[in-house]
Amino acid sequence: MRRISIALAGLLMLGIGGWRPSRVDGTTCPMPGGASPLSEARLLALERENGCTDDDAEPVQRAWPDWAAAAVTGGDVPPTRIVADPYPTLHSIVVDAEHDRVFMSDPNRHALWSYERLATAKPRAVGPPLTSIRGPSTGMMFVAGVTVDPKAQEIFTVDNDIGDRLMVFPYDADGNARPKRVLTVPHRAWGVSINQARDELAVSVEDPREIVIFKRDASRSDQPLRIIRGPRTGLGDPHGVHYDGANDEIVVANHGNVSGRQAAPGDAPRRRRSEGPGSDEPIVGGRFEPPSITVYPGLANGDVGPVRRIQGSRTGLNWPMALDVDVQHNEIAVANNGDSSIRVFRRTASGNVAPLRVIKGALTGITGPMGVAFDVKHDEIWLANYGDHTALVFARTAAGNVAPKRVLRNAPAGSPTVGFGNPGAVAYDSKRDEILVPN
């Protein structure tokens, strides 16, 4: 019983950080003045409340029962302690060199942050953002990939695991802002990229291992134009995606995990659910394949094989997360989370090939990278450091154990990170007196 009680308490502690205020019917609470800017203190208070308590908001029923009137023992009991990271945790990153802006997603605080391109922080100081899109009206949950359309000055982001939405905000959005457009996307979407030449966007989906192509301005329940999916594709837990308009290609970073669910190919009609319980997708044996970078034609559709594949022991790929393509210098940069490095490959490379350059080592400050982005105009490469509350800037041609040119901090130097990545369970080890959290 002691173990069960502590495990339940742990679930409550971990759940608070990711919970969003809403009505009992699931709709978003109205904000005063139609989502007007809120103070940080008020915003934090709203995030911790269940229901709308603002003076201008209509009263709503709370999601928990009236414990005082209920015939049960208990109540609205605050936790003894909370394990949570109070600072932003940077996930994906994109640079708009023409407007001197950098945008980053933050799944920990359910936010999008933008900074001046040359923003830096003193060693113990936190760099102030230009904007911080955050609050219940944004609809963001476990926000993952982010990209921008510099022409329309719009920010695109997708929710991973929970939410199943792509949300679009204007550049000048700040605070508790509602999105301009919302598009329903498949469950477990992770990356997003825009092809300006085709006026389309690509979304990577971890499982059932697919790349889904929409019109750039798609919204609500608009159907995809094409889906790359099936056993021939070589997709395995895809994460980073780049829709290369210059070369009309789709470049994908794969972890290599292949689950036992065998989805219908992207160009095939959905299977009808068989009679009785169970899924309409046949179950086959799952497997672990080596991580890879796979490349597809821009018009690829259905169960198609990649035109190129970078895979093998010489690549050093290990949990490759986001990637970016420098079409001017014909290079691919990958945020290699497994060994805390940036790996740069020739764009046209294929097979078991070594990278052109690797940025790695104690001087780099790279810790658990998630996002990477080229800034070709200023000959730089940016990295979102998921394990250290920082964004790092290196020279584009940097290699080896080199210090970054600039460091942008979202927390005081040395602030610990809990390392949560959408925790879904918790357990207590009574022998070692430890709380175990799978992510």
C-alpha cells in the first residue's frame, strides 16, 4: 500500500506541470477582453486553476466534485512537494534571418518564444524574449516542432502525443493569444516544415510512421494531399522533417523504432474495422532498426522507397531529432540527441557514410539537443539545448570540441533540468528510495 500511495502521489505531482485549465465540457475558458495580455503571476494562477475565475469570465462548474458535500473522505489536498522545472525547456528552433528573429518551442511551459537573432545573455542572466505565446487560449499542450513562413509572417507548431493539432500564430502574437488557424493532424505528430515552392507543409508522425502533406493554409479538418506510409518507405519513428523546396525533396530523421502495428500504405484506403473488438491494423512483429536519414521526392505518395538513405555505424546517428538543410552549401545538419552532438552530412550522401563535420565535446555546451537550424545569411548554425535551458550559436563550418559564438539562456547558468519529456507513468523504488519516471 505504501508503494501504491506514493506512486499515486507522484502521478499527481507530475501531472500538475502539464495540466491545462478548461471547462468541464472541454472548451477553453474565456479570457478578459478576448484573450488580452495577462501578467505572469495571473497567467500562472490560471494555469493552476480548474475553471475560469476571472471577474469578466462567466462562472463554470469545476471539474472536481464538491468534496465538502460529497460522502467521501478527502478533499482538494495540495501535494507535499512538486517535481517540476520552473524554466522553459527548449525543443525545436527556427531562424528567420530576414527579420532577425529566432523562434523556439517549449513543451515544459507549453509555449512559443521568440528572440532577437543577436540576443545573448550574461553568464548568470536570462535573455528577455521578444514574445512569449503562452496560456490557455493558445490551445498548446505538448508543443513539439516549430517552423515559420517569413512571407506571411506566421508561426507553425504541432502538438505531440496530446492535442493532435497544428496551430498557426502571427509573428506579433504575444501572451495568451488564440491561434489564427488550427488544423487537425494525426496523433503523435512531431516535426513540421514548409515548402514555399509548392505552398505545402509536411508533418512527421512517429507512429504509424508517416509523413503527411497538407496545403500550407489548411485548417480544421482539411484532408492531407498525400501520405508517405508503408513498409517500403523505411520510416521508423520519424522525428525531424525538412521539406526542401529548392530540390523538391522531403528529408526525414528516423529513430529506427518500428512498432508491431502495420498501417495501410498512404495511398491505400483505410482498412475497415473487423467485426468484434480490436484494431483494423494487422499486428506484426516489431523491431529496432539503426537510426537513419531518409529522402523522398516532393510528390511522393503512398508506400514508396526512399531515393537515398544515410544509415550505418559510420554515421554516428543516435536518436536523431530535428534536422535542417542548407541548400546553398548542400548540407544536412542533425541534432543528435543520443551523444549530444551536431552532425553535418553532405545533402546528396547515401549509405553508411561518415559526417562531414561533428560538433561535440565539453567546450561546446551541447546537452541533449532537440532542434537545429541553419542561418546561411549570417553563416551560423543554431541549436536548441533541451538539457540545459540554452540555445547555442556556432559558426556554420564549426567542427570538433569548440565553444559556441553566443549563448542564449532561459534560466540562470547551472539551473538543473528535470529532463521530463511528456512523462506518462511513475513508480517508486522502495529499496533505493527513488522515483522512476519513464519518458
